[in-house]
Amino acid sequence: MRALAGFACAPTQSLCRGTDGWIATGRKKYCETRRRGRVAGAAARCATSRRQSKAWMMTAAGGSVAPSLQDTVAGLVKSGSLSESYAAVLAQWHGSYQSAALESGMFKRAEDGAPDAEAVRQFTDKMFGTLLKLVAKQMKDPYPFESYHKMLVEPFDYYSFGVQFARPLVDFANSQILGMENLQRAAQQLASGENVIFFANHQSEGDPHAVDVLLAELAGLPDLAQNMIFMAGDRVREDPLVVPFSLGRNLLTVYSKKHINDVPELRSQKQNHNRRTIVETQNLLAQGGKCIWFAPSGGRDRRSAATRKVEVAPFDPDAIEMMRLTAMKAAGKPTHFYTMALATYALLPPPDTVDKALGEARVVKFTPLKLAVGSEIDLATCVPEEEAKSLDKHQLRVARAAKITEITALDYAVIGGYEQ
């Protein structure tokens, strides 16, 4: 999930101004303005999308997609419930998912133990058939995410759907968690009613589910996995292909620096939303026993054009400072900070560049996932005292962020992140 990065907030006096209007009419205005703002990008891909959307027909003819699923896609496109560009993305996603599921060996033939391609096809079609219905529902009636979103498990269990969707992509035999002693300590602190915040690098749209399955399967901490709260950016709440997965997670929703000005006339509304999210975060921490996953870089790690390595994006000093101050205001409930290095890039690689347009390509792989939890960090002392003495307030924030980024990057190297 794309995360908060030093997000800008409106002045305090404007916190309540326009709130009712946002709830009543602002969302409609936002969606329409956002749509107009992205029409140009979508139109530029239109010709390619038309060609790619025929992939469903070709794959169905080849026997790897059930005709019923192809008919569903065609019907949704014809009715206007699904754009041709989204149909093309889904076709490519479906093909890569089926290949990954086949490679996983999740279904084997009883007679010889070989991968059962037909069973995999049926499973893939079932998962994407459900996803198509959820996407169509989102495009018809966008879900109104609030500052704090609690996972939806009824009448449809979005959480279980997301986890079930992710599991076939994970090579558990070669996945890895390092820092188990730190993770167990964090779990004990949560059980005692204290709070834990993980500062993490962010590599894939699937990171919330990647973290979930690793913690549940390898660490034996299913409750921690399910109850974790993820700081989530606007794109995973607005892209209809992603929303079905977002609905199944606990989220604190924000607008990051990278997208705060995408639609300039909505900047103040986004700032107000971010301020409400800060208040929600403080209230949650005041309750105690809350675990928050937070990517201070404000976006996903990308492959460097210079090194061709997937580099850890620098953590934003203002984002870390905002979380530090918010935790301090949650009086009576201690908050503990840890780093979490993730090597999940191959699961669902992001585009090489940051794109404002929604509907990016999605190609998944069967891959090992790796995670390393560092020792607890004291934000007041993580910058050595002698160095801190010579720094002003801004410089200290920068030095603190650099130190936390460095710790994360070192653990990232240990789990082979740079070899992805």
C-alpha cells in the first residue's frame, strides 16, 4: 500500500471547515475531477488497451480461460462497467497468476504427482471471477474510505479473499523471516496493551498480504498479521482493481506528497483528510495494543536505472517526525518503534516510474518473500549524542530519518533484497 510521506496538512483552524461538504458532496466532486485529470493518460494508452483486451478471447480460445469468464468480461466491457484498459490489465494479470499458481504446485494430479493444470485453471478462473464482480461493483459504486477503515468481513469476507488470492504466489519453502526475537518482543508488547509501529520499506502493492502470510505462516503470529493497521495512500483506495484487496485490511488513509497536488483544486480537502487521519492515529494509539505498518518513503521502491538494483527509497524525515509526535501525544500508552525490511519486489513489481494514471500493469510471480525485523529503536537517541548536539531541529530530523533508512537498508541487504 502506498504510504504517507511527510504529508502536508491544512492549518488547524481549517480542520473542520468543509468536512461536512466533503462527506456530502466533496467526494463526488473529487471523483469527477480526478477522472478528468487522468483522462489524458488513459487516452494515450487506449489503442494499446483495445488490442490487449482481445487477450481474453485468444486465451479463452486456447483453453486456458473458461468461456464463462470471457463472457463475463465481454459483458462488463459492453455495459460500460469495465473499461477496455482494465480488461487488458486483468487479462495479463490472469495469465501471470495462472502461471504462478501452476509453478507453486498447489494442485497435483493424484496419479503421478505432476502439477494439475486443469485444477489450477479452475482455481484461477474462480478467483478472477470473484475479483471481476468486486471490481465491477467498485466502478459502479466507489467505496467511501474514511480516515480509519476497518476491514470488511461481512457480508463478503474481503480479508479471507485477499489472503487466499496471495497464498499461491508465495514460495514458502524459500521464504524467510529474520529478527524473530524482535518480532516476538513486539508481539509481547502488543499483548501488554502497548503500541508497536514498524517503519518499513515498501516494494509491492501486495505488501500488506505479503506481510500477513509471512507472519501467519512462518512466524506463527496470525492475530498480529490480521490485526495490523496499514498506512495507505490514495491510489490503493481509488484504483478499482486494488480496492477489493484494500477493503480487507485495516487502514489509516492518507494522501502522500507525491500525489497531494495531482488535482490542485482538491489540495485543501486532501490536507484536511490527512489531519483527520493524524487525529485518528493518535486516538488509536491512546487505546493501546495497536500495531501500525508505515512506509515513510511514501511509495514503492524502484529498480535503479544506474545500478539495476531494487534500492530502498529514502525515508522522509517529516513523515517519521509526524509519527513520532503523534505517538508522544498518546499519553499513558507507550509506543515502540521497529524497522521492517521487506524483499517482496518480484511478487508484483511496480512500474519503473511513478505514474499518476490508474490502471497500471499487473504481472505477478511465484516467488520467495523475505522480511527482517530490526531491534527496537529509541527515536530520541538513535542519532548519537555528540552528533545530535551540533544539529538544529530540522537537521536532527534528517539525521534520524537517514539512520532509520540505513538500518532498514542493512537488513534489506542481509535478506538479499539487492539481488531481486
